[in-house]
Amino acid sequence: MRVFVTGATGFVGSAVVNQLLSAGHKVLGLARSESSAQKLIEAGAEVYLGALTDIESLKSGAAQTDGVIHTGFIHDFSRFTESCEIDRRAIEAMGSVMAHTGKPFIITSGLALISTGRPVTEADEVTPENSKSPRKATEEAAKAVAQSGVNVSIVRLPPSVHDAGDHGFVPILINLAREKGEAAYLREGQNQWPAVHRLDAAVLYQLALERNAPRAVYHAVGEQGIPFIKIASTIGENLNLPVVSKTPEEAAEYFGWFNYFGTINTPASGEQTKQVLSWQPTHIGLIEDMNSGAYFAQ
């Protein structure tokens, strides 16, 4: 297939592009700068200049290809709600030219959206009761375009998609520890984060694209739930900083805007995904990856 990929030079998207190319697909990658375009050319992909806020570029890219993998997202947490609404409009725009075509449309969501008090499964839908995050706009948009006849599948990523070059949640925690002089966790630190290596996640996207099952939900879960105290302790050990427990009030002060993610308990199962897609994660886990050195290189 010739696949339109948004976020094609991002941390996850670049791995998806390489995976698709290695599997024999062609890639039309969305790029909003010349430097991003050059990266795509070097990878062996075609370039389509545009942006997540350029609705016409999204429609055109989706219309001229055999399927879409949407990994792009504006990671500006100072304007998080606005970024989530931009994602909603991007999904609606691409979906508008894919209705009743049978083309696969793979959308990226997050497991940190949902907290149920038990491992989240692929059958769990995002509801006002289990999700307070503005990012639920993504799955609301996916549902809307599915109802209009688009073959939508959702890939839910864990809070940590890890590998060298990660600039996501774990680096945010490391920088917080450096700034505060300690690595912290809530209460006993038993709130859990699932995790996946980004190369394993990239394989899942390829398999989801090729399966093209409408309204499917997949969990890119390599590890079901890592107690947050393990993540904090690994940070403390590598930075030679104390590792401390915080009350909810102290955690809110320590984590600041990141408090929702730092204290969320969202263990998740990916067993159905593994069975349906014959997907099996093969790369190292989060703690081993953190201890490999790249995360703490100055």
C-alpha cells in the first residue's frame, strides 16, 4: 500500500515509517518543514508538505493514498485542550475523504486517557466516568468518522513509549527530578504505568493497517503495569538523588501540570491485541531501557 503518515518524523511516527518501508509499503509522509522533509527523503519516503492545522493538506494526503496512519499530535501541554481539539479536526478532515472507500484509517490514542481501577482492555470505551482528559477528543472523533463509513482502527499507546531519543513522559520525570533535587511518587507509588518499546509499537501499526478491521481497538502494551515507584527509583539511582513519597497535595506541587500523568493508575492489557494481530513485543522493557544509559546522558 501507499500510506499517508502524519507525524512521520516524530518519535513514534519515524519508527512507523521505517517499519512500513521495510515491509514493502510506500509512504507519503506529512512534513511541515524542510528539515522534516529531508529526513523523510533520507528514510526512503515521499514528502507531502502540510501540517495538522492545514485541513486541506490532510484531506489531499488522505485522498491520494491507500490508507492513513495518524501519529501526529501537537505536544504543547501549555495548550493541551487546544491541541486535542486540533487532533479532533484533523481526524474529521481526513475521515471526510475516506468514507465508504474501505481504506484503513489508523488513529493514535492514549492509555493514560482511561483509569478504571483494573487493567484497561481493548473493550473499554472512553467515557466521562473513566476519563477526565481532553485527549478523549481523539476517540470521540474516531467514533464520529466510523459512523460516517470510515474503516477506523485505534491504537492506544501507553504513557511510556520508550527507546533512545524519547522526549516524552519519562524525560519529563527525569527533568523534574533534576529540577527538584529528588525523584517523587504518590503515596506508596503503586499506581501503574503500562509501557512499550517504540519499535514494537511500530510493528503493531503495520499489522493494524494490513488487517484493516473497522472499529478495532488495539493496545500497544509491552508491559501491563510498572509500579511508579520503580520508575522513580530508577531515576533516583541514575541521578544519585533521594526517592521520596508524596501526599496528594505534595504530589500536585511537585508534578505541577504533569500531576495527572504522574499519579494516574492505568494498568492495561494487550492480550486481545496480541491474539488478533499475532503481535509479540520482542524488545527490552522500560526499566532496562532507562538503565541502558541514553535516558540520563547529559
